[in-house]
Amino acid sequence: MKGSDAHDLIAAAREVRRHARAEFSNFKVGAALETADGTIVTGCNVENATYGLTVCAERVAMFSAIAAGHRTFRRIAIVCEPHEPTPPCGACRQILWEFAGDIEVILASLRRETGRHQLADLLPQPFDKRNL
Ligand code: THU
């Protein structure tokens, strides 16, 4: 998928959100990551009874993309139900930054887009391999 129209990317995030395992929080999230060649890789949040082993939708999408051999990314769409913008958690910002760099982060609810940000604005002064 090319260009700035994120319709297909948001639709993919809405679709994968249906698979979320969020029995504990009831907060379902879907994420769709667009690779440099236009491939869309998706992920949903997966919770479990210990709570602490929960993995967010964004990290499931990123780790799936890495496992499929993708190395460069353009943007990510993140969908949850609230109509207020719901930006990614700190852990996901870190992982997205380290593996995707300054990508566009598109936020949406089930009905509409709620915000667009550059990841660098969401994670100022990041820690990454340049600090090692
Ligand atoms: N969650 C995500 O999937 N992505 C985020 O960036 C924020 C939080 C999930 C984790 C947990 O399953 C639920 O939302 C409530 O925190």
C-alpha cells in the first residue's frame, strides 16, 4: 500500500483487534504495521492470568514482522475502542523506535481516525544503540 491514505492500514488494525485476548482488562487493541515494501503485518494484545506477561498489540505486530524477515517500516496504525486518542505505551514506543525509527503513528477508534504523530515526538531523547 502506497501513499498517505491509511484506510487499508487502519482497517487491518480494526480487523486484527477482533482476535485480542483481553479477558482481564477488556481493553482490546489492534495494530497494523506497514513495511517499506507495503506489506501489512498485524498484531493484537494478548493478556494472561499473571497479568505481567501481557504483550501489547504493537509489540506482537513488530515481533511478527521481524520473524517474517521485515527490516524497514513506514508507519503503524493502532486501534482501540475509545474515541479519545490512545497513544502507545512506553514499552511499545521503545520497541518501535529501536526497530522502526521515526515512523508515523496513526491512532484510530472503531469509527474514526483520532490522531497522527511522528514516533520521535512521542519518544523524545530516546535510549538506543547509539548510547551503548
Ligand atoms: N495495550 C496495548 O495493546 N497497547 C498499548 O500501547 C497500550 C496497552 C494493551 C495491554 C493490555 O492488554 C491492555 O491494553 C490494557 O492495558
